[in-house]
Amino acid sequence: MRTSSTMRTRKTRGSTSSRTARAAATLAAGALALSLTACGGGDDDKDSGDKGGDRDPAASVTLPKLDGQSLEVAAVWTGTEQENFKKVLAEFEKRTGAEVTFVPAQDPIINFLGSKIAGGAPPDVVMLPQPGAIKQAVDKGWAKPLGAEATKELGENYSQGWQDIGKVGGKQYGVYYKAANKSLIWYNAQVFENAGAAEPKTWDELLTTAQTIYDSGVTPFSVGGADGWTLTDWFENVYLSQAGPEKYDQLAKHEIKWTDPSVKEALTTLAEIWGKKDYVAGGASGALQTEFPASVTQTFTGGDQPKAGMVYEGDFVQVNIGETKAEIGTDAKVFPFPAVGDTAPVVSGGDAAVILEESKAAQALATWLASPDAAAIQAKLGGFLSPNKGIDSSVYPNEVQKKIAEALVAAGDDFRFDMSDQAPQAFGGTPGKGEWKTLQDFLKNPKDVAGAQAKLEADAAAAYGG
């Protein structure tokens, strides 16, 4: 989830006043905390046949007959995430008669698309994991606006905020099919119980919990540092809570520099964990060789002596936990990212379907992905969160996921989108470059706050154009 691009004009929820935004964040985080604290431990999709346009009694969306037509859909998803999405595409095939092929993409996805387009073989639809990438695809003349049916479906099922982040120049280009709550810390319940550790609500309490876990003989944190986007997510949660939403919006648009004192404060705070000896599994060098999926699975394997007691990342972690023997809600539990400043952070991310090759079939697929029917299929498989208001939350496979989904929908427009995903791709979305690389270097040497700030600002200035 690289939410893992030119985004200078993109606004998050910047039109909201600071006081309103803080209040909304407090409410959203509070609702999520209550939901997760309460957590313990589908609808059947029927084939509509090939009657194209005829409405299946079980369907909420009408799709055209597309016999003989074919589509290619590209996304960076791999493993279980990819296989689950293919089930959604398979249902589209059943309902329309179209043939859909999944095309594995690579980061940075705009470069991947550029090579496909240059070779004369672009996918018909692409799932873009950054709002900035949508704008870049529009600016390059690659993306096609959504048609009336897709726009109508989107308007019926999504809050205005989720519609707006898929717009460029007032036109709707993206359907945010998948969302992420990126303000969660997952933990091994047995490790916490053995140590006598409690779920923290503040950063200071998180540090106390970490020390308690460490004293029990288990390394506190697992960090997937080989994937730079996980490190940007750490930073964004700390920064949003500590600096506040107005500063967050300003930094996201590069209206303030990365040499700002607020960035220094956030990096210094991060170093309280990243720079603490033996707090990160494998140390900095080990973390930098650990990819995101392994950072999750190693937290929930090894009995009561796993490689780490906690791992930070979004709701999609459940897909990886599902590859272990741990049961979500019993063996694997979760708490909201603790408040570093006045309020706990609420950071979201997402993946949007964007049409590159205009056709009746491509527009129908966008309409399908904007429907509750499509999202419900993947929701019931786990490790998936949708901002679609039309989904019955009972389809989610466990109480943890259900409550996270309900909190996301209840938050409406009151969220902050992943900061690095709003940045130009060269700065916020390219492996081995920009923010990803600098934060990897900072994980290796968290004492060099000033050096990290200077490098971040130099790369940001180049990417944003000064």
C-alpha cells in the first residue's frame, strides 16, 4: 500500500479551519479508540448471467453487456491483496461477459505507465496509489474523465471529500476503491500479557509500553524499513499530531520548508524510538533489510518470543497477519496511533481507479468499482477497507475490521490524506529517492536531524519546482 506526482495545487482538507480540523480529528480518533477497545476476539454475490443491462435482484448497480470485449487493469498489488482483487474482477466478468486481465505494476507507477504508453500498450484502467499520480496522469494527457454512470455511482456512495481527492481541475478522474486507516499499531497480545503491558494513548505512554516489552525480553517494534513508504507513514502520524493539521497541509504543499522547526521536532520525536538501542527488531540495519510483509508476520510468529511485540501500519496489515496462525482480535490486537500532541492523528491513504483507454468497458469497470457490490466482495476477504458508504459493515470478516471501517465512514470528510502521496512522485513516491531514501538514512542515523532536514528540503525543492 504505497500510499504508498505533482501535487502542488492539491488540497487535502485544507479548507477546514484549524480548530474545526482538530475537533474533527479528536472525534474520529476517539470513535476509533472506542471501536477498537470494544473489539474482541457476507452477503452472497449472485451471478447476473450475461443479460447485460438487466438488473440482478441481488445487485445494486446496473452494468452493460460487454461480451467479446477485453480489458487490462494494472496495479502494484501483490500476493493475497492481488488475488483478492482478482475475485472482484472475476465478478465483473460474470456480470458483463467482458474479459479482464490483471497487469502487475511496479513503483514508481507513473514511470511504469510511461513505459507502457511509450510501447503502445497502456492498460485500460490503472489503480493509482497517490493523488499526485492522478494529477500527473491528467497533466500528461493519459487519464480520461469518468463518464456519467461512474460519476453517478460515486456520488451516491462516497462522501464529498473522497470524491474531491479524485478530481483534477474540477473533473472527476478517480474512484477511490480502496482506502486505508494509517493510524494504527498492531500488537502481539501474548507478548503484552506476558509483560503486563497496557495499550498506550499518548506518545509518552507508548515509550513506557515499549520499555515494558523490552524488559520482558522481547524487542518492542518491528519496522519494515526496506520499504521507504512505511517510514513516511511513521513521520506523518507524529507530525500531524504534534504540529497540527494546518502545518500538515502547509508541509504537504511545500508552503513551509522541511527545515521548519516543526519538522525538527517530529524527527527528534521519532528518534526516541528509532534511535533507542534494541527497540527495533534487527536494529537499523535489520529493519532496512525487512520488507513490509515480513515486518508484520515476524510480529505474530515465534510463539511468545516473536522478533517484535508491535508493528505500526494501516488496517491492511490484516492480510499479512492472515498468513500466520494468529487470530485477529485474539492473538493480534490493535490500538490507535497514540497522541503525540493535542490529539491523536487520523491519516488515511487509498488507491483510485483511473481510466487510461476510453471505452464502454473501461467506464463500466469504473462504475463497478464505485459500487457497494464490488467493494463488498473484497471487504469480506479481509485486509481491505472501503470509503464506500453503501457497504453493509457486517460483510467485514471480524469485529476489528468492521469497527475500523465504520469509523472511517463516520469520519466523512474529516481526515488527512497521506502526505507523501500528495507530493510529487520524485519526492514522495520513488524507491531509493526523496523522502523514502532520506528517512531510511535517518533510521540508520537518527542523531542527524539537521542533515535529514537539509536533504529533505533539497529534494522537495527540486521536486516541487523551487
